[in-house]
Amino acid sequence: MQRKGARRHEVLERLEHEPVLDAAAVARVAQDTGVPEADVWGAMRFYSLLSRRDAGLRVCQGLSCKLAGSDALLAELAAAGQPHVAVSCLGQCDRAPAAIGADLHVARAGAERGPVLPDDPELPVNLGGADDARYAALAQARRLGPDRVLAELEAAGLQGRGGAGFPAHLKWRAVRGEADPERTVVCNADEAEPGTFKDRETMLRRPHRVLEGLAIAALVTGARQAWVYVRGEFPACRAALEAAAAQAAPQLHGLTLHFVSGHGAYICGEETALLESIEGKRGMPRLKPPFPTQRGLFGKPTLIHNVETLACVPELLLRGGAWFRARGRAEAGTKLYSISGHVNSPGVYELPLGVTLDELVAVAGGYRGNPRAFSPGGASSGFLPMSMRDTPLDFGSLSRAGSMLGSAGVVVLDDTVDLAWAARQQAVFFEDESCGQCAPCRIGTRVLRQAVDRYLDGGDPAALRHAADVGWEMDEGSICGLGMVASWPLQSARRHFPGDFGPHKRR
Ligand SMILES: Cc1cc2nc3c(=O)[nH]c(=O)nc-3n(C[C@H](O)[C@H](O)[C@H](O)COP(=O)(O)O)c2cc1C
Ligand code: SF4
């Protein structure tokens, strides 16, 4: 229930600007915004960039950083007495092991930023190309009008690149069809899935392309307000987008752009948690329906898209839906694949949607060592054996294979990696990042991590005997996708690598 006159949406930004986050600061923000003190306190505790603001160096614990030696970095910092904290994936998997400083910029990295493909006009996003502030596609959209833009979008077969692969044109039509004339578009730039850093590169290299896609979406859906929610740990991305927005202002007439930074909660990438966060609350996913297209930001019909989805739109419109569709294989268009782990050249590569792992790794400089397993789409996608290396890396094929493309954050593991250890890393991630709203997820993620720990400590497979049941309960009883898939890494690792979960094995 909103208190009359309360300015809840200001809470997080106000907390962000408080020099010290103590009880007095919370009371001040509560007083100024009219939001109850307990709510302000709850919001502050929820977000790690607020609750642990002065923690020192933030050392990434994502799988790729773990593989590259983040434990040694933690030990080094501890030995030097340097304040630090272990955090979930920082989206710097190409630079593993990585850590960020108090200003949230990368302070320690094992490598330079990874490469992208060189300029190629046949690529819809074309990360290697020069960003372009002419907004020709937006002008084209104005000439064509909403119905013809929607027809091109449908012909293109563009599926959302944020994870679910839902057809974009259906969401645009749904928002456009709502009776409420006050609509909103939102760019989901909260990229935080372990193994994924494609949106980071897109915002840094092609900010105009992202904003142009957003402006076209606003034009077609009739939105006059656009929000961009950028991961807090990506300050350079927000700066690139804001600079582009200032430059593009004359072309964006009629559209008001709002930029919001995340505060260090992975769950805010989930679309309804993200909306809650923009509204100044803890990022806890909402029950659906109603879907955001019906009741989204501040209760208004809302179109929310991933950065990459929006970045596909301008070229798609200029070259036509059929052109875009033909860039893919069984599914339409190209895909930005982030790849890291045991490959020679971790980076972001735009390839036809549906390439195989071997094709992707060939572009990424080849395998490093002898490959044993891969995770095709972030932590949620689990682990697959190399016998499945020919599975097309697209939404449908991976789903049929019992995995998911998700955000296409591919991590390759060589034959030195124990899959029980790897499953534990992902279990820790989900336990840390569960928002805690539903009991099956809050308790289940902890029970699974504890079970793997017991197995790794004692070498007794009996420690894992309830894991499948716990996973089932989580899938059945969770509100959002996090709880539904959090057991997948462990379940898939046990299914495909039973030898790593056998008896008498001690680590
Ligand atoms: C736990 C969880 C985390 C998510 N994280 C992201 C994210 O970081 N970025 C993103 O675009 N979508 C993320 N999603 C998907 C969004 O909920 C939503 O489907 C997406 O933003 C819609 O955009 P699209 O249609 O362009 O894919 C996440 C979903 C879940 C369940
Ligand atoms: S499934 Fe987990 S992350 Fe999602 S709403 Fe429930 S507790 Fe939160």
C-alpha cells in the first residue's frame, strides 16, 4: 500500500547519495520521502551495493573467475590486509579473475577486455562498427507507421535476447493494444547472469543503436517515457548511454529518457523485480499475471526488453525483416554469444543464432586444454558434456536438450574441472542471489548448497539423495525463474557426469 503523497521511487537514489548509510540516514530518507522507516531500511539491506557499500575491493566469484584463480586473489588480498569482499559474478568474465573498486570500475583484472568481431555491415548489431547518431531507422519507423514496423518485426522473427526468447512483436502488439494511453518502455540493462557480458559491450560500443531501438519501441507502442535500468557495477555503460542520449536529444523529440542504476542485486534482471526496483522498492519479482504489458511500471502498460533485443531493431528495420531472419539458422537473426572459461580468446561474438559450440569456439581462438563440459547459457543453464557439442546454440534446441540458451553466456570447462565443484559454485550463486520471497527458493537454494558441501567434505553420495526432490519443490513452488532453475546446475552435472559424484571421493 502506497502512503498518500509518498515518493517511494526516490528512496534508492536518495540512499545512494547519503554519505554514510546508518540509522540516521535511513530516518532522513524516510522523513523526506514519506515512506515508512522500516521500508527504507528493508530496501537498503536488500541491495549489496548499499548494504555493503564500504566493503572494499569486490572480488568476482563467477565460474569463469573461479576457474581463472579468484581464490588466489582473495588470499592475496587477505594476506595484504586489504579490505575486500567476495561477490557474485561481475560481468567481466573475459577479464577473469576480476575485481572492482569502491568507484565500481574494474580495479584488478587477469586480462584485457575480450575482442568482438570486426566491422561487418551484414551483422545486425555489429559491435565492431562505428556507432551512428543519425537515427535513420527511427526516421524510417516514423515514415512506415506502427503497423508496418510491427509487420517487419514479425517477419524478422526477433525473439527476446534477455533469456526467454519470447517473440518481440507479440509484446509490442500487447502494449499497443492496451486501453490505457499512458505507456512506458524499459531497457533491461541489468546484465548479471554469470558468464554473460554481451550487453556490457553493446552499451559501450553501440549506445546509439540501443537508444534507437528503444525510441522505435516507444514510437510503436505510443510510450512517451523510456527507462533504462543499468547494472550498478557497469558505470561506464551508463555514462556511454547518457552521453549518447545527450547527443541524440534532437532526434528523440517527444520521448523522455530516465536512467537508473541498479544496486547490486542479480534478481533485478528479472523484469518485474526490475520494475519494483525502479519504483524504489526491494527487487522482489511480482506474481504474473498481470504481465508488465498489462500492468507494469507504476501500474502502466510496459514494454520491457533486453539491451541486445533493442539493438537488433534499427538494422532490422532498415534492411527488412526477411534480411534479419536470414542471418540465423533454424531460429532468426544473429546472436551475441559471450564466451569465457577454457578458450583462448574469451569475448563477445555475433554469430548466426544456432551455431554449435565448436563453431563458436573456433571464432574464440580454439579450446584451451582438453574440453570436458560447457555451460551454454549462464548459471541457470546447467552443464552439458562434450558429446552434446553439436547441439545448435539456440532457444529451441537447447530447451529440447534439457538446458537453455538463456543469455548465451557460454563457459567452457576443461578436463581438470570437477563437475561437483563447478555445481557448487553455481549453488552458492543462487543461494546468495535468491530474493528470499518464496520459501521453496529461499530454503531450497540453501539446502542444495549444503548438500553439495556435505558431499564434497565427506565423499558420501548419500548427502545428495534428496537433491532431486528439493529441485522439484523449487520448480513447483517458486514465483520466478531463479527458483525454478536454481537446481539445474547440480542436477545436470549429476546426470551427465555421474563419475564426479561417486562414493569414496574426497576433495
Ligand atoms: C532470475 C532472472 C534474471 C534475469 N536477468 C535478466 C537480465 O539480466 N537481463 C535481461 O535482459 N533479462 C533478464 N531476465 C529476463 C527478464 O525477466 C525478461 O524476460 C527480459 O528482460 C525481457 O526482455 P526480452 O524480451 O528482450 O528478452 C531475467 C530473468 C530471470 C528469471
Ligand atoms: S523464486 Fe527465488 S528469487 Fe524468485 S521470487 Fe521466489 S525467492 Fe525470489
